[in-house]
Amino acid sequence: MRERAKKIAEKITRDSFPLLEGKRVFIIVTWFRFYALSVWIPPCLRFIVISNRTKNFNDDEMTGLIAHELSHQERYLSMGTIKYILFAIRFVFSRKVQAFEEKATDRLTIEKGYGRYIYEISKLSKADPNHKKINPNYLTPEEIKGYAEELGKW
């Protein structure tokens, strides 16, 4: 599963994330309640943790998941170290900051051309009881489709 995720991440990075080219992003697969998590430990340690709960995701679903997590990494890189550290502290303690970050990351993922992919993930997440509390932090399937159509990327 890790090798599959790594190959998908490499392709997505090459195709859509030029800012991340040359930045090593470690993919870790382990038990995790949610589907994935993205972390940057400045100055150069970048991790995407993927839950083994996603082992049955098809390639499109995995692509959407990884594109979303790479969008987080690009956003972190754009913040710079000091702003990222301050952001990370606020993210841990504030639902409002979490919601802002997740929705902004969804929008970036759509702008990169992965709207249909995260649309599928959003439908899965909405049906997942483990995601009940975090679902309001993300764009809804309808919002994803609407934004992608608005950009001409549906």
C-alpha cells in the first residue's frame, strides 16, 4: 500500500505541484482514525500519514486523498517557517482555523484539477462515522462540484 501511495504522490507532484519538486515527502501508512494527515517539521521533514483504512480505495480515491494532502504541503511551504509554526499551534487548538485550512486546501486541490477526485473522497467521508465531527471542516460534495464547475475544472 505504501508503494502504491508513493507512486501516486510522485506522479501528482510531477504533474501538478512544481513547488514541491525536489522536496522529499515521506509517506507513512499506519492505523489512523481519519484517512490522512499532512505534517511539516521545519526545515525539511515533510510527512503524509495515510490510514490503512484506505487500503480498499481505488486509484481515483487515493489520488484525491493524496492530492489534498500535497495541497496542504504546498500551503505550508508558501507560509514559510515562522508563519507555519504559528499556524500549526492555532490549528491544534481552534476548530475555526482547522475549518479554514481544510476548506482552503480543498479549493487548492480543485484548482489543481483534482475536484472530481476529492468529490469522491468527500462522499466517502460523509458516510464514515469516524469523520462525523470533522466533516464540517471540509467542502461538501456539492460545494466541491460547484467550485470545480465555476473554474471549468469539472
